Amino acid sequence: MTFSTACLAHPDSSLLDVAVAIVGGGPAGLMAAEVLSQAGVSVHLFDAMPSVGRKFLLAGKGGLNLTHSEAPQAFVSRYGARQTEVGQWLEHMDAQGVRDWAQGLGVETFVGSSGRVFPQEMKAAPLLRAWLHRLRHPASGVPVQFHMRHRWQGWEGEHLVFERTGAEGGVCLVRAKATVLAMGGASWPRLGSDGGWLHTLVQQGVAVAPLRAANCGFDVLGRDGQGWTEYFRTRYAGHPLKSVVLRVADTGGQAGAPRFERQGEFVFTETGVEGSLIYAASALLRDDLALGRAQLLLDLLPGKSAEQVLKEVRWPRGSRSLSSHLKSRLGIDGVKMGLLHELCSPEVLANPEALAFELKNLAVPLKSPRPVAEAISTAGGVVMEDLTPDLMLLARPGVYCAGEMLDWEAPTGGYLLTACLASGWLAGQGVLLNF
């Protein structure tokens, strides 16, 4: 379809002829726009939402975690199966590069006690405002042109097709010398990233791995296979479980060195579990569920050895109840006691050896991950093997992909944002090299 016949197919359309079109106004798309703008290239950025950076702002609501301060080798390992590919992105923009970039926007950062890096103000909005001001009013380079409420519908021939969802309505047809797609995954679709691009790219012959929940919560099976009991759900949903060690066993059982082991806390929900400790293990748990079975193991008393716990459980309790005994001897009460009653049979609770074992190895059988739309991020997307090293689609020359729509994942802690920014930088550089 030529430019003129495309216009005839959409009589209510407008036409744009641009140097570079960027589809998606999240961190990856904005970073690609910045690279190109500063190089003097005219950039038009399109986004389906009324404003850009909506998920970025939500992520910073409780304190924007920009990146992490750990050593480069450990940092790269957080990307799991894709650490080789993502590591190549980070060679150009690593954690220190992110801090330097923020400082260039007038935003100072600091390292928290956990090693995570935050802006001094802890908020995302000041950084985003400074970033957008620089994109719209650069000291040098070309201002970025923003087109909001433009939902990408795919291609007609060589033209990008956008549905205008605002009062203006109609269709916008765009011919671009190069295009960067940075439309995110499918988590939090109300903020703009709904994964609607996946089918379009598959039609173009692009290999795409199914989108799956990452950094997500889980529904539990419970002891009887029916989830939490009404009593536990009513009493403890919304309560945190603190100072525990979570393990994911080697082969789904309790023997062998665990594949994951970390101390922290998480929260009980109406149907299961969520929170930072759960998210950190979620990729392993999700993949185990895909193979048929998954459970997490909890050490409710990480400060005590198995021998110490057994000694205290065996201590004669006289007329005291089990709850009173465990509270006085081991400090087990509240939600931890409730969880023991929820997951252990009366026979286990009555047997000191079995109970001591459960206090150090309490199994929580899982049913399923929570829906992708509720996840913090997604795994899956455009597979790396279908991209050039500078992130251009082999199936569609001149079209680059960046950010969460690529097939990689990482835990929370600044790793997600750092890789999104790095991929946007690399895609922008790829456009410049091939422009």
C-alpha cells in the first residue's frame, strides 16, 4: 500500500512523515528518544495513554528504586538465563551510568541500607519532570515531539497505523525511516502496557515467547487443596510474615541444596502470598508450577538451629496450651502460630519431633501465579535470537525493540529499570548507526 492509497483506505486519517518514530513512552522509549534527540535526529514519540511514564510513576510511589549498588558480576547474574545478552546492554549503561544520568537531570541519588539506589527525594515525579523538560527543550539537539492518545495498530505496508483515542479521533498514518518499539509487557495494563502488540509481531514473522507473570504473587493450595481456610483468610489476610527464611528446594522436595534461600518478609493475601520475598523467588516457583508442582519452604525461626528448636519444643509444657508453650519457649505467636495451625495436621502439632521439623521446614503448596495483569513485570516477549546485537528485528529491518517487550526478566531492586534504560540507550544507538 502506498502513502496515497493508505490515505484512501482511511479517509479520516492524517499523515506524518518522520525520521524516527518511537512507540511507547516508558523508560526504554524515553531513553531511546533522548539518545536520538541529543544526536540531532528528529523524533516523534507515540503513546496510547494521555501522558507518558505512568508505570514509572507508580513504581516510584513508595520510593523510586533506580538501580542497585552491588558488584557488576553479581548485578548481571540477576538476569538469569538472559544475563549474557542483558550484560551486553549494561556494558553501555550500567548501574553507575544510571546514577550519572540521573545526576545530569539534577537528581542526586543515595545507596540505601539494602544496597538499592534511590533519588534523594525518593520520588519518581521530579525525575520524570526534569527528563521530559530536557526532551522537549534540549540545550542541544532536536526537541522530541510527543503524540499522546495514539494507540498503535500495526503496519499497513511501510506505514505505522495509530488509532487516535482522544477527542480528535480517527487514524494517524506514519512513515518513518526507523522505528523503536518500546511498549512494555502485559503487567498493569491500565497504565498502558497490555501486551496487545504481541499478535501483530507474530503476524510479521517475529518469534515471541508467551508473556508470563514475573515478580508476582501466588495462590496457595492450602492443607486440603482448597486454599486458605475462612478463619485464616479473615484473620490474617493483609498481615506480614516477618523474619523468615524462604527456600525453594532443588527438585521440589526437601532434600539437597536449595536453589533459592533468602531471609525477609512477605504478606498473606485473601488467596495466597505476595511481597518482596515471594517476588524474589517467583521465577523459580512459576516455572516449577508450569512443570506441575511447586512449594515454598519456610524457616520460621532462622535464628535458631534445628537442635535448639527441637529442645524447646520438647520442653515439658505441663498444663499450658501449645500456643502458650511455643510463645514462651520460641516466641512463636500471632501469624506464625496461625500458619502452623493452617498447614499442619493435629497429629503433627502433637508430635514434638514433627512439629520441630515443620518450624524449620514449613511447606506452603502453591496452586498458581496470580494473573499477569497483577504482576510487577512480565517474562517472555520478543526472543533475543530474532534481534541483531543492537536490537533491530531481523524480520523487519529498520524496526528496533527495547524494554520489557523483550524476552528477559529480573527481580525487583532496580534491575528492571536499569535494563529497560540500557536497552533503550542501545536501541537508540542502533538507529544512529544504521540511519
